[in-house]
Amino acid sequence: MEFLSWSMLASSTGALTMVLIITQFTKELPFIKALPTQLWSYIIALLVLYPAHYFTGILTLSSAILILFNGIIIALAANGGYEAFKRAAPSLFANNQ
């Protein structure tokens, strides 16, 4: 069984999942805490999408430009999804408030 692959990370679902996980695990680090979470998610999205497209051989000038916009969508979805889950199951996050 393969947990991750570059082709999976190049997909919207794979990128979204990875950005959500990495954001939540790193946003409280001292040197990252100063950044707004949405900006940090966007940076992570770019750091996931560019290598994924490169290593799958689909990185072109056209896709490189689109990644800038797709990164925004991925970052916003990751942040919104986490907040929606937090509202839907507040008891799971009682210690984080």
C-alpha cells in the first residue's frame, strides 16, 4: 500500500489533504506563528504543488502559472474545511480554545 505519491499530491484532493495536515501540525511553531494561517497554508500549497508537478513531469510554464491560483483555492479550502470540522465537532477541540 502506498500512502503518498507525487501524482496523488498533484491532484486537488491530495494537495488539499497534505496542506491541511501540514498547516495544522506546523502553525504553532514559534517562527511560523507570526504568519497569518491562510498565508502559511498558501506557502505550503505552493511547496506541495510545484514539486508534485515537477516530479510527475507535468510542470510547464502554463501549469506553473496556474499553480499560483490553484494554491489559493487549496489554501482556502484547507482552512475552511478545518474550521467547518471544528464547528461541527467542537468537543474534539475543547482543549484548543
